[in-house]
Amino acid sequence: MSPAAGELAGARGEGGGVEARRVFIGAGCNRVVNNVSWGACGLVAFGAQNAVALFSPQRGEIVTTLPGHKAPVNCTLWLPTKKDVLQVRGRDTYYLLSGSADGTIMAWEIGSGKGDWSHVLQLPGMHKKGITCLAGRMVSDTVAIFASTSSDGIVVIWELVIEPTTAAGSCKVSCLHSLSVGSKPMVSLSIAVLPEQGSHLVLAMGGLDHKIHIYCGDKSGKFIKACELKGHSDWIRSLDFSLPVMISGEKHNLFLVSSSQDRTIRIWKMDSEAISPGSTAQLRKANIEMTSYIEGPLFVAGNTSYQVSLESLLVGHEDWVYSVEWQPPTLLPGDEAHQAMSILSASMDKMMMIWKPEKNTGLWINSVTVGELSHSALGFYGGHWQPDGKSILAHGYGGSFHMWRDVGVDSENWQPQIVPSGHFAPVSDLTWAKSGQYLLSVSHDQTTRIFAPWRNQVNPGDIIYWREIARPQIHGHDSNCVAFIQGSGNHRFISGADEKVSRVFEAPLSFLKTLQQATLLKPDISDDFDNVQVLGANMSALGLSQKPIYTHGVKESPSSNSSDGPDSMETIPDAVPTVFTEPPVEDQLAWNTLWPESHKLYGHGNELFSLCCDYEGKLVASSCKAQLAPVAEIWLWEVGTWKAVGRLQSHNLTVTQMEFSRDNAFLLSVSRDRHLSIFSIKKTREGVEHHLVAKHEAHKRIIWACSWNPFGYEFATGSRDKTVKIWRVQDTSSVKLLATLPQFRDSVTALAWMGRDSASNAGILAVGMDNGLIELWSVSGGRASAGDTSDSSPLIAACMLQFDPLMCHVSTVHRLRWREPDSSDEKSALELASCGADHCVRVFDVHCRTDQCNQI
């Protein structure tokens, strides 16, 4: 499937002539089992907080997120599945099912030809608790049977009927049957069509009772219990049926593979045998009881009996085995599906293994092992095959994806591939670099990440994909705020987390050279890198600081390119700072792209909450969580010496955001106490002079956001009371309310003001809300400078654009940031970055007609 490179915002405001295009989405995977599904259409679906995200493995980027769920997405399922090779042929419409933590299941229609996705329907609420697994199969070209299981102990059988194409490919879903499994719920399911019995289905389910329960049924959805398979000694975490397999000329057999928290994998074989019509029911029952006792469970479906036996026990993983999956079948001439005897397993021991029977003995052996090297002791939640079996994908505890592709010619050679990456917890803040070349974000997942467009060195005119190019900070506390240090010199930023210390970081030489490779531009600090002596940074084994690695102290370390898996946790490897000529993969990001910490700023009494830097790069302001006026002080720090040069007192509760005016004359702050404050800031030889210019109760609820007009002393504030107000500092001693925008649909949580025309004092105000939606407003008029006392130019504000919900966040927008426009290119699009509670970082291109921009 090849969807469009970017989506356009469909809704337009009063201004018209303005459109926004999605450029980039960065998000991590929800850390639950069964969350990822690799469809026959070629797209990978996964849950990213409350959204269903789709990414293209070929391009290594997330192509869209689907809003609709009100709780975190736990599991996804594509229909047709990878096993339905006969039903996939010639199909251009696929269906995606998603289940969330509140028991909701939704169906989505994906048009592979046009790149369209639409929400089809929400299934009836049969489950009272979170969905834990979805499994299904196509039983004809237009009918699929699938099952869902939940923590409420209920397994529901559903039928999905695809309507004729005249109805625009819509579908109908109905509940066929409901099974109660008692107090120990099922957490894994698999469905297959029984060989020799095309109209009968078999359903395997496993869960907390350590048993595999086999149910038989037909297309009407009525399933009855057939037998139990015992052997595992802990929870059953994954089940997967193969397609019928013919071995050495024998009749077709069905195989079931199971994995458990007992660290083992079991392969079960189902032999079929026809029952003669003359057999009596009593004789059949007696035969079943005797045979089951001697050889294993036996059950009857239709006129065929099935003997279940343990084919093999696979032992190799050192931790819980969360996922097992048969290699997808291939279609042979004559419309026959060929099932390869190959199984992929993924475990919490950070390993994925491919198991195959040995040619001579038939014994199952581990033929391929791949793994990750991470700072966490926990590994993979699931592993998945590409539909053609050439690539394998894992998702892990760090919300990350890992993909390997077999690039060997004569023998197997599995090499890491580029995949999307992002935060796996709410993203609290983000900022553009002073050069605008990259984006820096911090999150409650305790990491700081850098995203940048990576240009193709061979063909610079090719499509540019955004990548995560560095992970400067991996912390032990949730990160809350970040500010980039402006001015000349090396790249530096300051971050604040759930601790009382702010930390300053400086770019190492390895990052500067990697950035040059990514942007194909000369470095902006100097023509050479002689003044940067730090090559990279090492993670401290027992502390939170990142220690520098100096260029003159680099030791050669042996490269570990083997696929034998990562080192044990007893030995923590040193970082190897690297200049990357292609985007780094997860292991490299986690270990080799850290920035050294240069300073710590002590002073606040509680956890840091907000940071900002002036536009000359000389002052940094910081605030912390507060419930008392003395703790709610704003501290000013001098860049370079990093001494505290001022403590500003005005607020009684946490200061939620601060921003310097463009000429650095004023500092604006807003707070949970519903007040805004304006401080006059003046730098002197002795230090900094500051005084409170104005304090005003601006809103009826918490003020979450503020932003200055780049051309003057106008500023905007946004609040939980769903309003945005525009103010002006006049006579440098008071604040006047200029306008209150019409009430928004939800709490306003983020604002960003971009200047467009200095003469008319025109600009664009981006507004982010608690429901994840984003709007653009044109603002013009008002007074351009504080010295003007006339009111002859009233302020005019109008909605330019309401972003399509398909492009927006699905939870609270935490921050909006405009990239400073390139003054040398007037036709370049404006770039808006956003981050939110849905774990996503997003970048948009905003285009407006020249005449439209002039009218703003």
C-alpha cells in the first residue's frame, strides 16, 4: 500500500486559501502484548496511546493516526490476515480492527489504492473491561469470523460481512456467540479452518489457567468445547495456527504453536481421520476416551476425528515468551497455499528467534537469533513476519520497533532496518533548534529526542523523510520542560524533570557531524569543529549524569556485528560515539548519541515545570511546581556562568509557561493561580535589573499557555475556561485587554504566535486544545509598539483553518512551536511543530496564498 505522503487539512475557516499538510509523526508503540499487526496490505498497525497508528515499513515512517478510541489501544487485527492468501489476491480494500482498554472495538476501512482510511463502525459493547486479544480468519471472499477476548472473562465470536463494492466497500459486523471462561480470563486466541472440513472452524484460547482450550464450531459462530491441552506451567501468552501442512506425502495436518511465561514454546499437531458413517455414537465416544488417554486429546468435528499430540518442545529463551507466529504462507500455482515450517518467537529476554525443523532429523532448532541492546532489563512484547517472510519486526518495552531484513543471497543475513520511532509516554515540551534544522522534544518516558529531516546524499531531490537522529538525554525522572539556548556558539539546551535540578547539555562532535550528514549543510558554528573537544557521552552506571567522552581519549572498541544477541545485563557496554551517514537505528540511538551534561542548576524547592531562554542567549528563566508563593518564584540564570541572577516573585501557584518578548525587554508568565505577570528585564554590568510591571487576573480557570507577538508588545493567553485573550503592554506599566476570541470547543492548552507582516502587525496564532485539535487564527492590527498611544488600528482576529481531526492529536496538545521562517526564501512553507499527551510529535507544513498572507 502506498498512501499519500501527507494529508491535507480538510476544514477551512473564514480566511480561506490556507491549507496544512502533515509532514511528520513521531510516536512510540503502546507497551502491551498483541498491540501490533502487520497486514497483508503491507502496512503495520499499532496502538499509540488512544490512537491507531499506521506505518509503512518500506518508507520507515508513520503515515497516519486514526482517532476514535477514548482509552489506550491494546490490540489490532487486519482482515484479511496474512494467512488468507487466497482472499488477498486483487483486493484493494482492507479492514482493520482495534480494541482498547475500555472494552471498545472499532473497525476501519483502508483503501490501498487511494491511500484513504475511514472509520466504518464501532462494535456493540459486549465487553465490560479491556480487550486483550483479537484473532480471525476469512471464511470466504466476503465473510470473516473473528474472536475477541477481554479481562472480563468473556470471549465473543463475531462475523464481519463485506458489502458489495456498490456500497463503497462498507461492512457489517454482528455478534454470533459469547463464551464465558470463568474467573481466569483468556489472553490469547487463534482461529483456523479445519482441514477436510471446510465448514468447520477451530478456536484455541489460552490464559491464566495454564491450559489451552480447544473449541469447535461452524460458520454460524456456535462453538463448543472439544478438549484441553496441558503442558505449560504458567500463563499462555500467544497461540497461532498454521495452514494445513502436507509432510512427506501424508495427509494435511494442522499445527498449533503456543508460548508461555514458563519460557517454553510447544508445537501441537492435529491429525485428521475420517469416521465411517456406520460408527455409532457410543463407539465413537469410547474410542475417543481410550485414545485420548493413550495418545493425547481427540475430538470430533463433522465426520472427521482429530488427534492432538505434542510435536515438539522448544527451549531457548531465558524469559517470558510473549509471542509466537508461523511464517506467512505463500501462494503456489494452482491457487494452493504453501505453509513454510518456520516459527518466529519474541521474548522479554530481548531476543527474537526463528525456529525451523532440521532437514535430516526433523528436530526443531533455532536457526536465527536477533536482539536489542537497551538500558532496560525488559525486552520484546511481540514479533511479526512481513507477509512475504523477508523481514521480521519486534516491538519492545521501550515503545520501540526493531526490524531486520534478510539481505543474504546464498545464505541468510539479517540486517537492521530503519523504522519509525518516538516517545512512549506523554510528550511534555518541544523546541526548535536555534538554526531550525531539527526539533528537540522531552517526555515522561524520561528521554530527550532529536528529530530532523534526513536528506538523501545520492539524490538530494528525493523525498525527505524525518528521522530520529539522536537521543541526547536518557534520564531517571520524567522530563517536563526544555529550552534551547539561543545565540552564538555550540548547540546547547537546558531541560527540567521531576527533580529540583535543571541540567545543561552541549552538543558533542559526533552529533554535529551527523547533523551535517543529515542536512547536507555546512555547520553553523564554524567552518571546522576544532573548538569542540567532546566526542560524545557515557551513561553513568549508578547516577543520572552523562559523562563526556573526549576526542583525545577515545579507545578502540571491538565492533559487535554478529547476530548472536546482546550482551548480558551484568556488563554494561561503553558508548561508542559515531558519525552516522544514514539514520541510526534504536540500539545506536539508545547508546551512542548521548550529549554530555555540562552544568547543573540548583535552587528550586520542587520539581521543575517550565523553562525559557531569551533571544540573545544570555538569560534562562525557570519555574517549578508550587502551592505557596515563595516556592512559585521564577529564577533567572545567566548563561555561561550559570549563576542565579534574579528571583521574580508574583505568583502563588505553579507557573505553567513563560516567554521573553522578542526584544528581551519583558518576561511574560502565566500560572495556575489564573494570573498573568509581566516583568521588565534589563541586563546591566552588575547583573540583571527586574521589576514587576503588571499582574492581572486574566481568566476564570488555570492559564495553560501564553505567546508574544514577534512584532510588538501584544501577547495571547489561553486557559482551561476555553478562551484565548489578546493583551497589550502599554506605557510599559500596565496591560490592556484588546480582544477575546470566540469560545473554543475545549480547554486551550497551547499557543504559538508567528509574525507575517511587520507593517500591518499581522501574524498567525496557532491554538491547541485539550481534545487534541489545532486551529490557526489570523491576527492583525492593534498597536505595533508600546510607545504608540492611539487606538486607531483595532485588532482583527479571524479563524483561518481548523485542522482535520485525522491530522491532529487525540489527547491534550501540550506545546506548539513555529519554526522561524527562512528569510532568504519567501515562498517556503511555514512549519508548525506540536506535541501532546498522545505520545506524538507532529510537524505540519502550512501553506497560504501570497495574497492571503498579505491580507492577514
